[in-house]
Amino acid sequence: MLIIGIYIILFLFMIYTRNRQHYVIFKALNSLAFVGIAIYSAISTNKMDFLNILLPGLIGCMLGDIILATKFKNHFLYGLIVFLMANLCFLISFYRLQSLRIEELILPAFAMIILMSLAYLPHMDYGQLEKPVMIYCFIIAWVMSKSIMLYLLFQTNMFLIIMIGFILYFLSDFILLFYKFYECPYKNILGFLNLLTYYTGLFLIAYSLIL
């Protein structure tokens, strides 16, 4: 409970400092927190093998978070590339637990169809990031799909929480798609929902190792 409480407090400070000078600091602390939670959870339950599977991707997500919080030129593209590499780390590590199944490609294909369909909305514009976004969308949907396959294979509480975490992670990126590329008056709400689903998802992925 103490871990959850500290994580929530850090999250609230991050939300409070959005669009302020200290936002990058608290975003970095939140991201460092889910990396720390994963390490603590694995040590507490002697699940170092599973930590080795999740940790490279979690560290990549932390670095991607920090880049996205900055304001330098092309920060979104660089952040997207780092997150793409983080998701590839998750995916490659998951194949240590289960080999490729053709059915796990159904969700990524469906996600691509949705992404391309959304491009026809009147106020949706991917701009020059259309190809990177499509590649990223396919990979993150693939990671989510693989997490579902792993839960169906092992059916333990740990893999259930990991699956829910990756579903929330995917949902956060879907919300981010509208926040970044869709013109609407609800940017603040979308930004909050993006952070809420993302940090809840990454917390669950990290905390799953304590189960």
C-alpha cells in the first residue's frame, strides 16, 4: 500500500505541474518510480528472470517519457522512436516465454485498419509523422496482443495484471493519437486521460512482479 500511495502522490504532483517549469522533473520521477517498483517487486518475490524480461522495456519507456516531456525540436519523433525500441524490447523478451502465434497478429492488423480509417476524419492530421505513427501503432498493438496470449497460456495473477497493464498502455497511446493529431476543444481532458491510463498501465506491469 505504501508503494501505491507514493506512486499516486508523484502522479498528482506531475498532473499539478503540467505546463509548468517542473513538469519534466515530476514526469521523470514517475517514470523512475515504475522502474524502481519493478526492481523492488522482483527482488521481494525472487522473480529476477521475469524482471529481465520486463526491465529493458520499462527503462526504454522511462527514457521516452523524459524525451516527450521536453520541448526541443522534434521531441515527439525522438520520443516515438525510443518508445518503439522499448516496445520491441518487450516483444522480443516475450518470445522467450512463447513462440510466435499467427493469431497474435490479428489485433495489430485491426489496429492498423482503425488508424488508417481515422486519417479520414475532418480534423485528424498525422502530417509528416504518418509512417512512424503507423509503424509504432502496429508494434504497440502487437505487444498488447502478445500479453493477452501469454495470459491465456499461463493464466496466473501476474500475467493477468501484465495483460491489463499493456491494454491500458495501448489505450493511452490511442488517446495520445487524438491529443496530438486531432483538433478539438478537449485537449486538457485528453492529456489527463493519456497520463492516467499510461502511468496506471506501467505501474501494473511493474507491480505484477510482486504477485
